[in-house]
Amino acid sequence: MKTALRFTFAAAALVVLAACNKVTAENYAKVRVGMGYEEVVAVLGKPTSCDEVAAFKSCRWGDEQSNATIRFAANKVVLHTAKNIR
């Protein structure tokens, strides 16, 4: 019984984590030049990492294998690229 309960809990956790991944090709296609940082976060979720220099911010969603990188100037999208997102 304990094994079945653990399996059920693990499966439920995976479903929740998979649902949290908003970095999909469909969502990435919604990103447009001129969108605000908060608008992008609403579409893709919280970024994995961000670097900021002066008024420029570069954020990445995803990992080394599959990611979206978005560059902001004054908190507005100026450039966005993607690698292996589905």
C-alpha cells in the first residue's frame, strides 16, 4: 500500500511540474517586440536566469538544451531567440 501511495504522489508531482513549464513553441510565438517584462512572464512564467547591465536585461527560460532568450531595453522586448523548444 505504501508503494502505491508513493507512486501516486510521484506521478501527481510530475503532472504538476509538467504543467508549470510554460516554455512551449506556442507560448514563445506569443512573445512580440515591445512587450513588457511582466507581460512576457505572464506568458512564459518566471525566467530561469537574468543578467542586467545598465538599462538592458537578458533573461533565459529553460536549460542549455531547450530555451528561449529574451533581451529587454527599458523593460521592453527588443530581441528574442529560441533553441529546441516544442
